[in-house]
Amino acid sequence: MGSSGHETTPSPPKDLNRWPPKVISVLTGGEVDDDSTISVRYNGRCFCIHMSPHFLHNSPKATALYLRYLQAIQPEGPGEFEGIFEEDVYEWVIQLFFPIFMQLAPEPLPSFDPDKIRTGEAKPVLSEYLFPQTFGCRLEAIDETFIPRHIDNNGGLVPCRTWLSNSILDDLETWARFFDPSEIEIDFAKPEHSLDRMPTKVRVDLDGLGQKTICFFKAFGPGITGGPLNKELNVYKSILMSHLSEDVFVGRLVGIAHEHENDSTVGLLLRYIDQRGTLYDAVEDNPDPKLRKKWAAQIGKAVHELHKVGAVWGDAKPENILIDKDDNAWITDFEGGYTHGWVDPDKAGTVEGDLQGLQRINRFIFEGPRDSPSSSSEEVS
């Protein structure tokens, strides 16, 4: 690929084993510097590959090549630069570092071996996925030749942790149950996803009696609480403390995934909705009038019941409504924000905004997606 003996258009390694490496995150310096880190998951481990012009010595062509590739992987960019696509860059990096992957992670970890999961021999837990063994790597160049290096066994991977304030934690402990990630068993619908996808379906012993319940795991990103998280927790608290009846179809919190060792919170455990898609998708399938009326009634009731207990939905739109296998419509996503075309900016986060969104959703349910703003809408936090 380009100079230094690598082809301009990369091809993946010949031997990717049965489960190929997967890029899971990309960090760049943006306007600050030309550094970048590509994190790759392979056989249950994570490889954090650090790249920078500072690592490229006496290599102006290699440096120019890297800077072109950097433009293609900018998170805020279009995913392409001068005919180079971000996927091309990922394949190039994987090709360079694949010998190191094979050396340090020749086989899948037992608990994340798809074959062992499929037979029930392995039962991975959430802590193993969120905090994997991580290796630090660096891409260097000397005299126009790229040199992949394994640097350390730390890597600098930023895990999905959030440190909540003591006041929030103290309040949570009065109404929510905490579960350590090591207690949360992952339920992969497709075992091969165990090596590269963030798990969302988990099993938790909610009552401590040994019976595990399927839950939806909503992971937090790295950082500190604020804004949407507080709004979301307040809505779930209102739902729980008001004892909304089971015929009010709204998402419900059943626990907090909290790592006791570091006193950090990694995500929410929500009631699992066995869903077949969003309302937007369901309406596109042209359902019969009886089903449309059912959904409109359920959604309207859910919104009004939320308002009765002092809560606001916020980002009202069809994509935040799930249709379950029994054709019930569930309101989800209480993070706040709004989406252009469904709620006006000056009404965001208010009862009035919810009612406006509800009116537009009802029109969408009965008239279809032809005039719907969803195809071009933009979500605003």
C-alpha cells in the first residue's frame, strides 16, 4: 500500500484464522496533532496501535502516506480521502500487525471461543469483555520501511467506565440494585460475535436466588457523568418509584452494572424487550389498520403516564419505539435531546415537546413514512 514496499490498495492477510481481527475504536488528535490510535480486537484480546509522524524516522514518503491515511480515518470525516477509504487503512494496519496478533494471541481465549460458547462449555462474563488483556503496539518506520512493534502489555485502552459522583451513587443505592460485571453472564445469540461485538444481551441473578434473568446491557462510554445520563436515571427512577402498571410499555431499569474494585459504573441493566425492530421499520411493512391503532394507543398511554409521574420522554421519534414479538410498542431511550423533524428545538426536553412528537408519530403511524422526516433527520443531544 503506497511506499515502503506496500501496495497502494491493501489486501487482507491470507490467513485470518477462522475469526478475523476487528477494529473496535479509532482515536485521532483532530486539529491538535497528527497522532492516532487504532484499537483492534483479536481472539479476545485488544491491540492498541499507536501511530504518529514522530515514530517515522528518515521516511518522508512513509510520513506523507501516513498523513493521507490519517485523513481517511478522522472520526468526524466522511470516511474517505483522495480515493482512500477508512476500510483500506484498517486492512493495511491489520496486515502489518497480523504477525504480532498471531504471536501474542494465537488462539481465542477459552471463555470467548465461539465453539466452546456454542456447546455451553464456556460462559463468558461481562468483565472479561469490558476489560480484556490489552497489548500496546506502535507503527514505526526507518528509511521508508514500516516496522510494526509490540511495545508493552498495557496498551492504554480506555475502558467503558463512568465515575459517578458520590451523591448520585448514594441516591442510586436507595432504589437500584448493583451488580459487578463479573456476576453478569453474556448471552451471545451468535457465538462468533463474542470476539468482536459489544454484548447487549446478558443474564443476571436479579433476586439472588440463583435464577438468571435476561437483561439488556446498555454500556457507558468512558468519561464522567453529566447531562443525558442524569436525565435518563431520573426517568427510570420515576418509573420505578411510581409503580407504573405492566400495561404501560416503557423501558425499565432493573439494575446497575458497577465495578466494585474501581468504584466505577459500566452501564445500565434494562428489562429485555424481545423486539423485532423499530416502529419505523414496522410501519414501512404496511401493517393492518388494527395494528396501527394498537400502537398509537399504547404509545399515547405510555407518554401520558410518564408525564403523570413527572418524567419526560425527550427524543420522541419512531426509531426510539421498539415493537416486540407480540406486537406491543415500547417507548425507549430517555437520554434527552431531540431529533429535527420530530420535536422542535425550543420544545426539546419538555412535556410540550413530547406531545408534539407524539402527534407527529401518530401521523406517521397512520399515513406511513412517505412524508416522514426520519430519512433525513439529525439527532441533537
